[in-house]
Amino acid sequence: MSYGRCSVLILIASLFIAPSFANAQEGPRKIQDEAKFFGEKAIEEANAVVAKIKDKLGKDLVIETKEKGAPDLETAGKVAMKRADALAESNLDGVYIVLTKEPRSFQVQLIKGKTGGLITIEQRNELAKILRTTLPKDRDDALVKVAQRAFELMSDRAKTVKASDPPKVDPAPGRKARTVQDEGELFNKAAIDDANAIIAKVMEQHGKDLFIETVKEGPAKAEAVEWARERFNNAKLDGVYIVIAKKPGYFRIVVGKKTLEKLFTKANISELEKILATKQASDKSLTQAATYVLETMDKANEPALKEIKYVKGGWVGPAVDVIDKDDTIKAKLMLQFGARAGEPSARLGYLRDGGVFTALGAPYRVSLKDDGKALLVLHAADSGKDIVLTYEVTDDVLMITAPRAIQVSQIRGNVDLSGNWKRPAKSK
């Protein structure tokens, strides 16, 4: 009996955990041995370890065997990934192992739960090695050993992770657009410059990453899906990731879950794959791929823009004192209404010399209401406080009445948003 076919798949969870390790309300998942791989005693011992992982660490170890698996490793990996996602949606968080009888193979994958994982990539490799070396000799021994080692690794990791540390979030306003990284030397400088300009627009207009990179050599195609996802997670991306391996010659696309909801769907991924798979010049495919991502996100925002069609665009307001590095400058405030991630949004900022807009703070989510009078509500994501404004609008003037002055980052003193805001001269 051979277990030479092995694909180790992993979704890396955050290494930060909540104040309590408990993350799911149901008990531990007992081993499901559909393929009758293990003896009763081994299953009993392993189930005791699974229960200990749940009770002491609030984590899950899910082990299943199947009579039949996917015919090839790449498909098997996708099936296992979907299963792990389903387990995560059921509030499980930990390690998923599945073994198939026909063909003989196994996959190890982390379940990306809400509270964060306790297994590193190196430790995942250790679990895979236990299965790879022990399964052909003694399946019962392999089952007990991998369960016990998973508990030991999680326990050790839990001691080094501070429960009080919150997840580190890199908000879009502070992030910069990722430039094309061409290690594989597939593109010329002009094409890279064109793509970088488009990538900057994706970040500026949608707050999302578009990261394109090439490498000289990637792993075997069977491992490429998880390899690409791992690079996406390690780079802490929020958006669309394209990686191209010069050797053995393939590309992979990874899209973040939130981006998949509205801005770039599975159907869009299929269209992007067609662009990258064409036999046209590499330079042309690079700029076409970047353009397609930007235009797709723009189109996804169209319903949101219709909601604010009477106020969308820029409006210039009162003059204020802006703290710009070590200096204080006089500048006019500006409200820019648009859409981000499929929702109406607004940025408050100021106009520099030459009409350059500089944003202040995070974007606001916008909603327009009619409560006997027209209300413009700016929902602040960072403070959680709403700014409710009464407004009237004509083609060239946005008349705002604010109930009180507010504090704005980098502005000296409180700011009263009341007054007549006008379209910038260049927009007339």
C-alpha cells in the first residue's frame, strides 16, 4: 500500500486569538472513518486527543476518511479547501485532515476560523511528514501520532501568543498600491509602468490591492493553488492577486473573500483567466489584465453611484488651517462622493495648490435619507459615530447644515461643515 500521492493544503489563519480560547459552542468532531482505515482502539485514543484539543484550547481537529477521492491532486485540493471553508462557517477553527482510499492520498488543511490558528507552516509540514512516513507502516499508529502531535504543537503555540493582542488591521487609507514585481523578467518597463498606473487607481478608487508578480520558478502545478493562496495570505492582501511562474509555466489568481462578494466575482476570475491564457504578447496581457480588474470594479460600483447620483463627485467647502508636516497651510476643504466596495462612500480632504486633492482620515460610508427633510449621513468606520447633515443640492451648489462642529484629523480647531459647497472650477 502506498501513500506517495500527498498534497498538503493550508489556509493560514491569523496568529492572534480572542481573550478566551473557546470559539465554538458544539463539542469536538469525532473521527469519521468511512473508508474503514483505522481500528476501534486507535479511533478511541485519537478521539480522546481531539476532545482534549477542544476542551483545553478551544480548537478543532477534524479527521475524515473517504472511499473515493478526486482523480487528481489539484481537484482534490479544491474539494478539501471547500470542505475546510464549510467547517469554518460552522464556527470550527483548527486542522482538517482527509484521507482517501481510492486514489491513496491525503490532504492537511487549516480551517480558517474567526479566532485564529495555532499552527505555523513549518508545523503543518511536520504533521504531513508524520502521515507520509507512518501511514504505509501502521495506519493506527499514524492516526494517534498525528492527533497527539497536533495537540502538542497547538499547546506550545498557545503559550507564546498573547490573548490580549488584537488583530492588526492595515486600513486602506494607510496602504499603498502594490507595484508589479517581475522576478521572472516577463515584461518590459513601459508595460510595467502602465500596469502600475492602473493598479494605483484600483487602490485609490476602490481601496483594494491588485498585486501582480512573476517568479522564475514555482512549485509543481498540483501544489500551485495552495502555494498562491499562501503567498496571498503572507502578503496580507485585500483584493486581487496574480502570480505567474516562468517555470514550469502557469499562472494562478487569488481573490479575497470580501472582494469576491461584490467587486470581483468568480465569473470575473474566469474572464481574467482567459485574458492571461491568450497567446498574445506578455506586455499586452499584463496591461489588459490590470485594466480588466479596474473596469470590473468600476462597473460593480455603478449601482452604488446611482444611489448618490445628485451629489457624486467633488464639492469645495470652507477654508481651514491644515497641519501639513511641520507647517500650517490655508486650504479649502473638499468632499468627494463616490463608491468603494460596492457601497456609496465619501472622502473628506483638502485641495492643495494646483487642485490636488489630499484625503483626511478614513472614507465614510454614505446613505441618503428623507425624514421630513433630506439627510446626508456619513458613517465613520474608525470612530463608529455618524455625522448627520441636512442638505439641498442643485447642479452647482451643495447646501449643508451641520448640527455641530466636528474634529477632523490634521485640521486645526473644530470644523463646521455648514455652508454652500461648490463644484471645483475644473469640473464646470
